[in-house]
Amino acid sequence: MLDFYKKALLGLLLLLAANALVAYLCLDRTFLQLALIPGDKSNLPWHSGSATDDYQGGKSTATVYDDNYSLDFGLNLSTAVTYPFASVAMIFEDEQKKPRLQDLSSYTRVSFRIKCTPANVLNFSVFTVDEQITRLDDLSSYRTPTTFFSCDEHWKLIELDLTRLEIPQWWIDRHKLKLSMKDYTLNKVLQLQFGSTYQGPSDVDAQIQINELTLKGRDWHYLYLFGVFLALSCGAYVVWFFRQHTRALINDLKIKIQKERPLVAYQQLSVESQHDKDKSVILQFLSTHYANPELSVDAVVTAIGVSRTKINDILKAELGFTFSSYLNKLRLTEAARLLLEKDEVNIAEIAYSVGYNNASYFNKLFKEEYGCTPNTFKSVGKRAYTDQEQRGDKQPQ
């Protein structure tokens, strides 16, 4: 059984290592992070673009200074028109550098570091496709959920919730939608945009620097996958453990049954090989009186007239046991035989029949001797006993 437990421990350690590795991989893919800035390290290619109010006669400007290592741009909001605006966008692109819709539905937040000179209030918008309204070549037809944030001359970390953006009122009115129709999806996104607001500085060259822009989200499918893997791997280990434990226990009992029968089974306690009268008398007496629960070394001394010291010396020299250990061995071996040979049996009755008044104590000793309870021994050991009978190992009665 020791070899089995070593294998089981090794298997458990390998299982834990495998589960730890899969857990790490699944968690790494569950908690998503996609860096868009610096642009040269982004997994989603993009290029910058700008938009202003020039189409309505305005004079606002938007100038991009860098869109590789950071998004560095300037805005100058002119008051030449009633509603001036200027903006810079991160436009997703394909291999041919053409605009391409991206699925960002796995992401719930965007974070970035920003510095504005002078202090400013900007908007952040996501250009999403509305299947009923959007025309791909018309930016004003894209549903643009938006939020606002402030910045100043010091670097500041901004984190925005992509699931709680607001659809602008002008867009709702323009497309004659109900005020309640403010839902949006991020499965088709053309661009992310940073733009001016009416609370920003006017007729001033405003400088904005953005870096470390990262999309963050969660994909729970990988955790579900890990849960399935964990259940299957642990289930497989449990099935393997019990099957191998049963097999190892059967093999162990085969060895024990064959080894101990000629040693202590009372049927084998013949006197043919015993030339000393005292040895014969002691072994014969124990083999026929072991079932007496009151049997003790003093009772044997009284019955056969051999001294306590000599009884212990003979048992130790002949069989390697003390009196009590030999008596328990004899009783437990007979109990094992009864368990294997009798189909309908009561554990307590067997305990009493071999000399134990306490069934719990009998169960404890039996488990120490055979590595399993009497009930388990009966079901598992029966197979080992039958195998030996088929090989002719069962001794004659």
C-alpha cells in the first residue's frame, strides 16, 4: 500500500500543478487588458484623425503632433460659430490602413493618463454602429455614447466606464428617436474620440497629451472553462484513486493472507514440527482457547503449568510475538477467515466469536492489522481470497 500512496501523492501533486497552470492561463484571459497607446505596441492598429467645425464656417483647429508613442495634440476652439468644436480620434484600421470596425464588447472600461495645458474639460466618445441608422460613410449617423472628464497641467489617471456612457441629446433629436432609446453596443466600433466642450478654453492653443491608454474587461468564458476542467480532472483523479486503491488493497491482502496462514492460523498449529513439549502445549492450548475473552497469560500459566517467562520466551523465539500480540494475531486471522468464508455475517458476532467483548475495539485492531475495516475487508478481500482458491492456495481444512 505504501507504493500506492506514493503514486497517489505524486498524482495529486501533478494534478494541483496542472490545475494551477490552467487557472493562471484562464485568469490571464478572463481579465482582459488591451493597450492602444503606445500605438506601435497596440494589437489593434489605428491611426489618428481630426474633425472641426469648418464645415459650418467655424475656425476651430485640431492638430496631431504625435500618435505613435502617445496621443499628443492641440485644440483651438474658435468662437466664430455658435457651437464650435474640435476633436481628435483614434480610428481603427485594417492591413490596408483603411477604417475597420472592431468588436470591443468584451471591454467595460478604458483608462489613460492625461495632461492638459491649460486646464480643460473634454469629452470622450465611442463611435458605434446602429444597425437601423448608421451609414458607414457618414460619421454623424454613428451612435456616439459620450462622457466628460476634466484635466490640468499635472498628469492624471482617468478611468471611464464604457457601459455607462450617454447618448447625446442632439443625436436623439436628429434621428427622431424616443428619449428612452439610449442603448448601445460595442460590437462594432469605428473610433474613439477626444473632443472639446463648451466649458473648455476658447481662442487658446490647448495642448493635450495622452498615454498608457488601455481597454479593460472580463471574459467569463475562460473561468467557466476552468470550472469544467477542474471538475473533470478532479473527478478523473478520484475515480483513478479509488480504483487503484481497491487494486492495491486486494494485492496487499493476497500477500497478507498467504503469508500469515501458515504462521498463525490455528488450523496450522500442528505439533509435528515441535519437538519441545512445552512449545507444543502452549501453541495447542492457544489454538483451542483463543476465543475465550478472559484468556490471559496468567490463565495459560494456571492451565498448563508453564511459567509466564517461559511462555513469552517461547512465543518470542518461535514466532516473534509477545503473548498479547500473538493472541490478537490469532484472533484477527480467524476473524478474517470467517469474514471471507461466510456470506451472511454480523461484524459484532464475529468479534465476540474470536474473543472480543468490544466490537469497536475489534474494528480498531482489525483496521490496524489489515489496513481496512471488516466490512471493506469482506467486500474487497473476498476477491483476493477467491483468486488464491482458484490458484490452489487455499489450505485444506
